[in-house]
Amino acid sequence: MQVRFWGTRGSLPVAPKAGTIADKVADALVAANGRSFADKAAALAFVEDDLDFATGRSYGGATSCVEVDMGEGPFIVCDLGSGVRELGLDTLRRCAQEGRPKEWHIFLSHLHWDHIMGFPFFVPAFMDGAKIIIHAGHPDAEQALRRQQEEISFPVPFDWLKADIEFRTLETGREYEIGEVTVSVILQHHSHDSYGYRFRDRDGKVAIYSTDSEHKIDQMHDENDFAQFFGHADLVVCDTMYSLADSVSMKEDWGHSSNIVAVDLCHEAKARRLALFHHEPTYSDADIQRMHEETIRYEELTRDTDALEVLCAYDGLCVEL
Amino acid sequence: MASTLEWQVDKRDGGTVVAASGRVDESTATEFAEVLGEHAETAGARLVVDLGGIEYMSSRGLRALTLAHRRGEEAGTKIALARPNETMREILSISRYDMVFPVADTIEEALAS
Ligand SMILES: [Zn+2]
Ligand SMILES: [Zn+2]
């Protein structure tokens, strides 16, 4: 199983400004300290090996879209944030080059705009012969997708899409066999509800997608259910938008969680890896990198036995499970 | 084996100093929250949580501090944290709890903060 991140930003797409790139280039030149490079490959190796992530690269700015890929069978996609535009093109390339079936199973965490805004730009939806099945815990998923393509918002109405598009409402507390995976669903605290997903492949590898999920301070006992749902997962993709202090003070009831609670849940679940996700749109690359370093440190400080590997999701990251 | 915390309570002028020792994790967080919450309602102007004997605290322990703070608000009790070890100091910083609670090196400073 491979988990590929096409969009990792929370709430609103962001893009670096001219000054952001100028800063990175300047920092890289200072770090190079007059070194010369034989060719671009040597320069790229320097970026890879000697520069920190926030200087040499970027976490990206597309909103939530994560692919759970078995390498065969239909495509499995979590959320339709702005990252799904690129996923659409790349999966079509794989259909052409690798003979993958033109079938996409979409799993929606919820219907907030940042999680559906990419759909009008999802090229397979425009194609005859494509099959798209949109799974959601919400019975009103179809209404949300149709509404964003009403004439006041978008020039192409939903009914003009040529793909065969079907909506299925999933229930919690049971398992579904879909494509190459077994899927189960958990209800999460968020405005108009959200749902987390557990994907298990035939080799028993497990990936969890849990975004836009607030773990409420006055309902801490509910966290046992999440630890169980995350149980022994190979990768948990978790909403870590705020600091713990923010999530219980100013930003309480905003529907998001913290890096600290994510680590605790993964420790309790005995999960192997955590991917920090749904990054705060006001955060710079340096801010996200610092949050990542601090989360690694918190994991070390509170670890009981087995280490939890803490990754920080970025647009373009692919994790092999 | 369920672990528990050991508690010491010291009433002083202008407040109460409560010290727990052990690890505040999933198994002890409920006890930590309940005992602290009760003290927050009766502590007087200031409840000093002496962290000197706390090995470390997970998010449940940190959030118990917030719950105690809320219970104390009605009674007019303010909470201050004292004597965190290096680990606790780092956890307070990473969680940004050092931005919402005063953190002091000594009990006296915490009482006066
Ligand atoms: Zn979101
Ligand atoms: Zn949301």
C-alpha cells in the first residue's frame, strides 16, 4: 500500500509569494557558502542532503486530497480538496500507461468547501466511460457537490459531467469491501459532522484518514474509541492544525485537533506512523517545520515503549506501508 | 497495574499549593483532573500546581489543567504552575501551555505571579 498526499493544507489553498521564494533562494545560497556544483543533479543533492525542508522545499498549499494506492484496481481517494486536480491527471496517466480501470472511489471526510472545492476541476468527471463512486457518512454529499456547480458558482453544471457518478452513504460500526480494500468509518466532532476512515489491504496494512476532527476537552473518554479505531495502524493521517493550548482556548469548537493529542492517540493505539496533516494556512514552511520538530520531540518525551514515527505531510509525499 | 498519583496539599496565605507526583497519562489523568478541579474551587485566590514530582504529562493531564482552570474561574481562583522538570518545561512549551498559564521556578514566585 502506498499513501500519496496531493493536498495537505487546511481550510484554504495557499501559494508562496515572490518574496517567499526569494528568501529560500537567499538562504540556500548562504548555506552553500560559495560552493560550486558541477551540474543540476549535484545542486539537487545539496538541497536534499544539506538544506532543511523549509529552506530547500515547501509543504505545498493545496487543500485535502490523499490517495490510498494498492497499485492495481480502482483508485481510492480521500477528499476532493484542490489537490484532486493533479490527482485526476496523474491517475488518468496511470490508466493510459498501466491499464488501470477508469474507476475512482472517493471517500469524503465531510462537505466543507476545502474538502470538495477540487471536484469541478477533476478531469475524470468530464470523461465518458469513467466511473466515480462518492462515499460519505453524510447523506447530503450529493447536494453539496451539485450546489458548488450551480450557475452562480461555476460555469459547468453537475449534470453536464459525462462520467457515471454515484453517491453512497456509509454507516459507522461495520466494514465495507470496496475495490482492493476493507473500509470502516468513525463519526468525528466537527461542524455538520465529519468522518474518519480506516483502510485495510489484503496484506493487513492499515492506513487511517482522520481530518477535521476535534477531540473535545469535556469528552476525553471518547478518545478510547479513536485509539481503538486507529489500533495498530501502519499510518495515521491526523488533523494537527492547532497547538493544544489554542485548541482548548481561543479555537475551541473550531473543529480541529492538535499535534499533541494526535501523538497521544497514536501512542495509545500503538500505531507505527503519524502524518501531521491539514496544516494551518497562515503557517509558513518554517512554522510547519518547527511544529514537525516539536512533535517529534514530544513523541520522544512521552513514549512508553515502541517508537512512533512522526512524518509531516506535504503535497507530493508518498509513504510506502 | 493501574498507577495512581501521590498528593500533598499545603494551605498558605493567599492560596493553596497542590503537589502530585508520578506520571500524568491515560491511567491517572482522570484522578488528576478530579482532584485538581476540587482544589480549584476551594483554593483561594491562587492555586499553585507544584509540578516538582511530575515526571511528564500527556495531553490529558494538560487538558485537566484547563478544566481545573474553568472550575476555578467561578470561584475566582487563578492557577499557576511551579517547578516543572526539564521534560515538563518542554511539554509546556510544545503545547503552548506556557502561554496560557504562568510557569514559575519556585512555589513563592508562583504564589506571587
Ligand atoms: Zn478542512
Ligand atoms: Zn471542516
